[in-house]
Amino acid sequence: MILGNSLTAEAPVSSSKTNTTISPDGTIRLAITLHDGAIQHFEHPPAGTCTDWRVAELEALDSGFTFDEPVTEQWGHALTLIASNSLT
């Protein structure tokens, strides 16, 4: 969870915009666009709680990374608030 929390803590500070979508199966996907143009993705299962957020892909101009890192409840709560405010 240390990596997940670190990535989650950095994303809102380095962000220029957010976007939240919900897939047909109910998965919540939060995309945070960073100032350098990279996009950090977070995912949450349909019936999950704040403890079920995971750090997913990082899309970057020259490369990308795939993460599957959990975050703690504290950071999960923050992601839930961000996601609910940017739901499209």
C-alpha cells in the first residue's frame, strides 16, 4: 500500500483536471490528468468501500505503466470524494 498511497497522494497535487466514468458493470474509473499531460487512473469495484480503490494505469506521452496497487482507507476516501465531484 505504500506505493499506492504515494501515487494517490501525488496525483491530486499535480493535477490539472479529473474525470470519472462508470463502466457497464459498475466499475468506477477515475482519471486524474497531471500537469505534464500524463493521466493516472484509479479503479473501484461496483460494490466496494473506500478500502477497495486501486491505482491502475499511468498513461504518459513517451511511455506508460500499469499498476495494481491498493490504497489505504484514508486515501480511498479522498478518491471517493474526487470521483463523486468529477462524475460525468
